[in-house]
Amino acid sequence: MKFTVHVDAGSGDPQPSPVRTLVLTGELDHGSASALQRAFDEAYAAEARYLVIDLTGLTFCDSTGISVFLGARRALAAREGGVVLAGLNQRIERIFRLTGVARAFATYPTAEEARAALPGA
């Protein structure tokens, strides 16, 4: 399944939101991680402080994808922000739990709940 990243920059308010939502679908692996990295780089350049990563449609994630998540977490922590995950299905949750990555991120059932929990959303 092809990997895609859809970026939701906020409400369309003239004042930019410090929160970006990245909606991922398909398989995130070595060949597709660059698309996620580009979306993160664009959000970072746009002064985002928080990323909500919606994993509802993600069917696979390898160590390359996990590295991008962890890099985003480090970069946004430097801005006193962070990364939260939403919509983990059983398969992705298992991968994150087995690799220990699950402990590094707050998780929420939906992207809407994750956004609502962040300051400035």
C-alpha cells in the first residue's frame, strides 16, 4: 500500500496554529520515510511547536519511520513542544510497544482528542 502524508495546519485562522496534524496512511518504511521527514521539516519551518501524528491509516512502520518520529520529538522538545500519537491500531501499537517507542509518546484514541489536549490548539 502506498504511503501518504496529509498535513492539517489548523483551523484556517489568520493566526497560525502551533499545532500541525499529520495523517499517515499506508506503509512507512525506508523507502517512504523521506515523505514523512519532508512533512515534518515543513511543519518545523512553519514554527509548529506540536505535532499530532494520526496513525489510524498506517498499516506498517519500520525502524526508519520510528527514527523520524523520535527526531521530530527531539526537535520539538527544543521548542518546548512535542509530538503526540493518535489512532494507533493493534499492529502499530504492538510494534511501538515491542521497540519501547510507545513510552516516548503520549497517545490518544483520536486526533481530535490529541489536539484538544495540547496547549494553543
